[in-house]
Amino acid sequence: KESYEFGKNFCICAVGGYGRKVLAPYSDLDILFIYKEDFERERIQKIVEFFLFPLWDLGYKIGYAVRNETESISLSRKDHIIQTSMLDMRKICGSSTIYIKVLKTFKKDISKFGLKLLKKKILERKQRIVKIGYDYFRNEPDLKDNEGSLRDINLIFWGLKIFQTKVLNEPNKFFKLLSSKEKQKLRSSLEFLLLLRCHLHYLSGRVNDKLSFDYQKAISKKIFKF
């Protein structure tokens, strides 16, 4: 009965980097709990605690939100950060009906307002680069924030997802967004940055995205086996 109620009334989704499947060893896990409107509040709290407490005990850092179906959509319409995280949403477990319902409504919103979202993300990225300073050739780069970093690659993927959603809703139109060469370059760049970031986390024993000189030498020896 417990599992039936959960599977019918509740859904757990990965969002953000967890949704994109690009976590480094010490990355946060971003989780969205979605429940049916009429599901009991006390039951919701117990289910959320049942999943989160063991993860906290294991030392994971969890970013999470608990929303019903309506809130999942209404809040994303008000906050572009929530909207961006939901672009990467994927189901972990629970009700497929709830997941599909929320995702379908979200995609309809993106097909209408996705370009506005993309403009906001581009502006946000420009402001962040101004804040950290223009320098494409830093000797000790931040793998997540500097120009040409993971944030820039994420921005490209979000743009592709937005246009893909528009294409799916307009089947007579086709956007050839990337050439085969561009796709390969983007894929290899992402894999290389993730490789560096994973090594950096393991060597640091913590969240660390700054590729300082001492780590550069240590990682290069591991990658190239000097």
C-alpha cells in the first residue's frame, strides 16, 4: 500500500547538474519532489525525510524543493533560475503520470517563452563575466565560471533544448543548429572539462573548481601518465 500511494501520488526528479548527469564527486545533488494537489501534507513530509535523511547521513549536499504540480509550473514562470533547472529535469522514481504532466506543461511554456528565457541567461552570463573580469587566458582558470567554462557549455545546451522544444511544436520547421564538427567539438570540450573537474575534486577532497598550478601538475601526470 505504501509503495502504491507513493507511485501514484509522488514523483522525484533530478534537476540542475544532477539532471544533466554531469556531477563531479563533491557536487550538490539537486532534487525536485513533485506531488499531487490533494496528497496529504504529513505523508509528503515523511516521504521527503525518508529519502533525504540517508543521503545527508552519507555526507551528500542536497539542494531540494517540494512542490505540487501547479506550483512546479507557476513558480518556474516567475523565476528563470527555476525554469533553467527544469530544462534539465529527468525522473528518478515515482509517478510517470505526474512527471509527464508537469513536463508537458513546462515544454508548452518553453515553446512560447523560451527565447525570453535564453536572453535572460545570456544577459546573466555576460554580467557574471564582467564581475569576474574578462580574461580568456587565465593561468589558473575556474572550470565552472571562467569564459569557455562549463557555464558556457551549459548555456549552449539550454539554447539547444529551447530550440528543440520549439521544433517539436512546429514539425514543419527544422533548425540545423550545429554541424557534425561543432557537435563533436562541443562534446569533447565538455568531456575534457568534466575530466579535469573530477580529478580536481578528488585531489582536493572537496568542492573545488579553480585549476591552480599545483593541481595542474598533479592532474596532468594522471591524465598523460608522465
